[in-house]
Amino acid sequence: MAPALNTFPSEPHSTHPLSSFSSLGLTPAQLSTFQNDGYLIIRDALDPATVRALLHETHDMLDSFSLTDHPMTKFSTGEDSSSSDNKHVGDDYFLTSGDKIRFFFEEEAFTSDKLTKPLPLSINKIGHALHVLSPPFRAATLNARNASIARSLAFRDPQVLQSMIICKQPEIGGRVPPHQDSTFLYTRPPSAVGFWYALEDATRENGCLSFVRGSHRRTAVRKRFVRMEQEGGGTGFIDLLEQSEDTAAARWPDDGLSYREEEEEEHSEREGEYTLGEVKAGTLVLIHGNLLHKSEKNLSGKSRFIYTFHVIEGEHEYDRRNWLQPGEDGFSRLNVEM
């Protein structure tokens, strides 16, 4: 994991061009930005030809997708926990998707169980093993450059455990509430880092990311999204801070700094707290697993296709309670030698 720094920037986030990549990964300036802010925006990380190839692959998958034998699984952010519709996140189609390519609908793609949009415009995301099963996405993921970035962040055994295309469809692309990726991809101690590649321009209008800068330093991971063990199974959230073995482990970096014990929602929704991350296609955004971030609903007429995968430290414990479990071959190792 990246070493901790004690300072917090007050200026707007800076973006870094691809030309500033070190041959060994991130430059010192980039690493400092990531450590301080909890995220890093790198322009032109994918060249236009690669972006076109990944979009072509995405549209091919959307156009060839068939509803035959599909359980019509919607993807929910879980924001309305009172709704019975949100229980789908625990169905077998979702829980067994770690080594497959599967399709999940936007929540607003249906009216009375009937699609309101053409099928290709109804899909929220495609996941979770694109980095294994799709040659273009595998090449964009398991490569020496991404491995060098992971090494710059002090990963010793970086492993890719999931990959997704998020479509953020026009007019119905759902809001993603404030969250920390470590909640959903938990290691002990936390280690997840998101590699988020824009395949189309991401703007305020179509639901770009926004971040609480530096929140990875003051907001511990308070809960985990897990497979439930009681009758009925499925998935749910458990409180980490009530479990003594996880209280300290939920903080990353653990550098002796004091964490402000604030309610996550109260802290994250404060007026002016979020910094917009509007980016152009081809941009890479690195996201610390403990960073609070979100995206708003896409009310525009333009989609916001992105590709994202997550890396964890293979030397850290990844237990059987995590919703995502490895297939027979385990998670994909991200090696510099690729």
C-alpha cells in the first residue's frame, strides 16, 4: 500500500497527462496527489484507437445480448433498502458472476416488468470477468503499465478481482450514492484500488464522478457488503466497527493520524464537500478504496460508458464472506512482466 502523507491540498484537483508517466509507473508528483487526495486523474491514459476498440467490443456485447434464460436482474445501488426490488443483488446470477460476463439492467429500465427502452439502452453494467474473457478488455487490464502503476502504489502481489463496463444510460442511468469501494471488496486490512477508465466524456450532465478529497484519511470503512449466512441467504451489510477484529483494520492508511468519527452520510453530503471529476474519454482515474465518492443520475441524452477494474493486495486476507468469490483459477495477478 502507498505510504501515508500528513498534508492535505486545498487547491482544485489537478490532472496529469500520460507524458508524465514514469517508466516505472507513477511519478512522485502523481503519487503525492493520490496519497493526499485519495484519487488521481491521468489524461490520455488510453489512446483513441484503444478507446474505439473497447467501445466497439462493448456495443457488440450489448447488440448480441439475448434475454433467453436471463433472470432480468437489475443492478441496485441499495439506496432504498426498504424496497423488495433491491433483493436481486443477492441472486445466483449476481453471486456467480465473478468468472463470467453478465448483464445487469438499469433500475428504471422497467415499467411493470416491461422494458421501457431498447434492450441495448437498458443495461446498467456488464461484468465481472471482462479482464479474463474479453480479449480487448484483457489487453487493456493485464498489462505492464497497469502493473507498474500498482507497484508504484506499493502493491506487492496486485490481483485483479473484478472488472465492469458501467453504461450510465441516457435519461435512466442511475445515481450511485456516496460509498467506499472497500465496503464491497474488503481485505484485512483494506487494500482495494479502482482503475476507472473513461470510454466517453464524463460530464456533470451525464453523471461524472465526484469525490470528497482526503476522505480516505478521516473516514474508516464502517460496513461490509457480504454474503448473508442466515436462512434465505442473499447479500447484506454488516457493521465493521462492532467487530473488534476489524475496528483498527478498517482504517487505511493506518499512519497514526486521528480519524474524525463522523457519520458517513452527514460528513459526505455537506454543502460544497464534493469535487466534480469531469474528464475526457481516455482518462484514467485511480480511486483509493476508502475514498468517499459518488455519481449523480444521468438525465442527459448522452451515455457515459466507462471501464473499471479493481486491484487488491494478494498478501492480505480476502475471506469467504465477500460477495465476490474467485473461480477455480483464483484472481488474476497483475505482473510487471506482462
